[in-house]
Amino acid sequence: MNAVLTDDEVDVLLTAAAHAPSMYNTQPWRFEVHGPVIDILADEERLLPIADPAGRGACIAIGAAAFNLRVAAAVLGHKSRLVVNPDPALPEVVARLFLDDRNTPVPELGKLYAEVSERHTYRGPLLDVPIPRPVQRHLDDAARREGAKLHWLGSTAMSQLAELQRQTDAADLVDEDRLHERLRWIGGDPSGDGIPADTLGPLPARPAFVRDLSLGLDTSHRDRVEYETHPAIAVLSTEDEDSAGWIGAGVALQRVLLVATSYDLTASFLNQVLERPADRARVRELIGGRSWPQMVLRVGYPAQPASHTSRLDWRSSFDQWF
């Protein structure tokens, strides 16, 4: 193995990692680089104890960041190996990436590198255009290759999900602790993290499959528009329900999102229906009751230009470099 990574390699790798999605764009990770090894740690100051008490969402975000690291490593010519919870003596290290000697670009992952900076969560209306079946199969395969599964909901399951979404949003409005936590991250000025008001997207003119993260905040400045009537909704699930399974879900999620981006698709999330145990159990039943729902995705072709949330400079989450 190489003794160290170059400055340029570290920049490419950690810039890619920082483009991963995270709940409320909290970016709950820190990085340490030890020679050819990159450790990913959870940033305790960026966790969400009310909305994400078990840390499941944070683990998914870290898994997504780890996959971006692997993609960037591949384009640099490094094969890589990801290990979850690698050292019992260092429980703060959530995941560890081992890089092989630099050789030639690794096409299988490296071809996704161009999509890393292009992928953004899109909260606006979608075109009423179905996803072609061959493309949908590519998304299914992306999840399957990372040990996860996409469940595309039919009309009956979508009706049940819509009702659960309505109930969950209503419960959120009267949950003062949840609203207070959300205020720290939602609706402020662009600052490198959180979701500023100008990226929340328009409000739906009628009930729609879209999460309005401004619940409880002033929305007088936002337009109201018609959203699509038949979005494609998929639930990403895993067999395992522990921190390793959650990180694996994040890895699979990011592969799915990058593949979707390569086909000009966008995605947003309806994860409010997974934040409370009872609601998550209902979603689990919607997908057959045998695997654990980790993310709910609304996928399609954007009808409006996307607004991009910003990212922190990776140096702010970089601890050591040996």
C-alpha cells in the first residue's frame, strides 16, 4: 500500500464524500486519514436526538458518504474495501475505507464520479412521465448490488402511504420538541449546512407526495404549484436492522441515486413516515413485512430547475492526516 495519500487525492476524496445526502443536510460525519486508510466518524454535534434517536439516519448518511469515497477512489485508480465498525477499541469509528495502491481507474465505480456533484435532492414537482422499465431495472440492480432492495409501490400501497404521510405531518405540527430541533437546520440562510428557505421548493396546491420541511415555519413567501398525480415511489429496504445494516442502506441508497442521476432522474425523500417506530412498522407491512424499510424515495424527471443546498468545506470535518 502507499504510505500516504497526496493532498490532491485527499481533496478529491473528501469533497466527494461531502456531497452525500443527509437528514436536514446536517452532514453528520468527520474524517480521519491515516496513510491509505480513511476513517469516518459520527459528528456528535450534528446528530438529531428527536427525529433520529437511534442514529439510523446518521448511519445512512455516513454510508452514502462512504460510497462517494469509493467512487472518488475508483476514478483516482484505487480499489477500495469498506469495513463497518472496524475496531471494538475505537467505537467512535463508524466505518473504515482501505485503499489499494493507485493503479488505473476502476471503471465499475469510477463511471459514477461525474454524477457525485450533479446529484441533488429535488423538492419541486415532477413531470408526469413514467420511468422506463429498463431504467427502473438499473435502479433495482444498483440497490441489489449493495445488499438492499427497492420496492416500487402500487396504487393501493401508495394510497395507504399517502394517509400515513398525512397523519405523520399532522403529528409533526404539534410536536414542539421536533419542531424546535428542525428550526436549527431548516429555513435559515445558506451557510454550508442545513436547508435554506430558497431550496425548500414550492408548496403543493393540493395534497401531494412531497415532504414540506417548512411545517411550522412561515411559508408566505413560497409559491403554490400543482404537483404530479402519479409519482414513482420506492421504499429501500435491508434484511439487517442494526448499525451495519443502516450503513449498508446508505451505501445502496447512494449507488441508486447516482445511477438515477445518470439517467437525468431526481429524487426526494418521504422519510417522515419512518421516524416513529409505529409508523415505520406500517411501512414495513406495506412492503411485505420481511425486510426493514430504511428510505422512502420519490423518483422522477424534474419539471423545474433544481435548487442546490450547499456543503461544508471538508476541512471543517477533517481531524487528522498522518
